[in-house]
Amino acid sequence: MIVNMSEKATEQEITHVIERIREAGYQPHVTRGVERTIVAAVGSGRRHEIEALQVAPGVDTVVAIAQPFKLVSRQVRPERSVVEINGVRIGGPEVVVIAGPCSVESREQLLDTAHAVRQAGASMLRGGAYKPRTSPYDFQGLGLEALKILREAREQTGLPVVTEVMSTEDVDVICEHVDMLQVGARNMQNFALLRRLATVNRPILLKRGPSATVKEWLLAAEYLLSGGNQQVVLCERGIKTFETEMRNTFDLAAVALARDLSHLPVIADPSHGTGKQSLIAAVSRAAVAVGADGLIIEVHPCPERALSDGPQSLDFAGFEKVMRALREPLRPTAVPRVAALSAQS
């Protein structure tokens, strides 16, 4: 349930509502907007006591939350959230680009990439220290050594660093070295990991599972927010369909839908979403066009030698080209073409 306080509600009236929500067996979550305050009653309790708050002083309306995800919903927080990572703001007016290799393979490889993507205009650096691989014989990452290299890259370039966390056992050591933790697609519904990450003081990048609905994706984010971590960024990375020409089918509509249903920032991963170098530029621009707050793109000094995800990684020149294209107006000929079609009809 959501208790919408009136514009003239006093702090005493807001505090009274918060106390009554606790007494009814719910957890109160307060959102203070520009004009009014919203208090969400989350959990299970005595619903009739919350409904009775309609007549409490300072209360405007009491309404039910329409979706199973509560704290993620725009009903609870109409204004969009901004997640800040060491000065980089995801969800603000600027499109944030996170770039780097799928996995950290060596010090030279990562540092060269970090300097190249920074020069091209990237705002953050990505790189895998621990890699979830389908085959146990594939490269699994350098672990702690990779974390130390990522930290050195941050010190040299000033780029905040994001890396994937696969296990609750690795959370503490990863937090010592990086600025943002990524929950990969395979772990989107690893609820033990989500509950642990809900307690850390680090932003979380939550990727959508390859077979997950948007609702399931947002419910995974709800685990993080309900546990106390409000610094969550959603990432659309493509889903499994019957299409075989691409690694995944990139769900552009999911980017727009997630922004419509949730206040959380949403970024797009065109590298995993397509699995093809040749499609990354076009899909990146399409994602921005439908409202993505940022992009995460795989970049490698020599993709043909990459130990993981070479076919979907851009080299330095290719990444710079994508960045230049993102700065250009989207479809500058679209308006004249539409006008021409209207004239013909």
C-alpha cells in the first residue's frame, strides 16, 4: 500500500503515519519528492489498518501498489533515480558509457584498454575478474590478480570500475577493489547473492536473465532495495529466442518498459545482446533512442586473440567510431522522410 501525504503535511503527521505502518506489521519506506512525501507500506501485515490511514491528519490518499515489485515501482517513487559512482551519474541527462574487456587477461591488456576507452569518451571501465563460463575448461578469470589490475587502472585513468560478482564468498574482497558490482545474467535469481549484495555499500548493476520476464527482472531488483541497497542500475542484455543468427535477441522494448514501470536507471548491453561486432553501433543508438541511460560495451585490444567473447568485442578504433556515432543526431533525415510520406498520402 502507498500513503500519499498532502502537500501541506507536517513532519509530525508524516512521523505518525510511519509509526502506524510499523504498528500494522509493515516496513515503511519514505520517498520525499519536490512537492509531497510518499510512504510505502511494504511486506505483510494488517491491510485494513493501512487503509484506515485515509482519515489520518496530513494524508491525501491511500492506494494499493499495482505491481508485485513495490520499492522498484514508479508508484512509490515517481521521480527517476540517479545512481552515482564516484562522480559518474547514471540516470541523469547524460548517456553513460561503460567499456572494457569481457575478462582481464593481463596487466598490459587492461591498462591499454582503460586508457583507450577513456580517451574515446567512456565514463567507466568494465572487466571480468571471475568469469562464469558454460564449459569448465574455458578461461575462468584471474581472480584476485585481476582485481588488483582493475584498481591500478582506476588509479591511472580515474575511471570508476565495475566487475562481476559470482559468489557471496567473493563480495568483500571485490568491494575492496572496485566501485560497482555486477550481477550477471546467470545470477539474476541467485537470491542468496542478492540478499548479500543488499547489505553492501556499493552500487549494483543487475543484468536481466536470458529467459527472464521484465517482471522477474524487477522482482530481482526488489530483493536489493528491500534489503537496504537503493543503488541499483538495471541492464538489458538480450534474451533467448528461436533466432540463431545472433547470440541473443536484444529486447529494445524491455528498456522502454523497465523505465515505464520502474524509477531505476536502465542501461543496455549491445555486445551480449547481439554477439556481433557489426551490430553494436546500430543497436547502441537504438537503445539510446528508446531511453537507455547508458551502455556497457566490450572492448579488447585485439578481439581475435581475446580469451572470451572475441566475436562481440570491438577494437579501439571500432569503439571510437561507436562513440562518435552516439554524438551525432539520431536519424537526421527522419523528419523530412516522414513529411514526404505525409505529402504523398
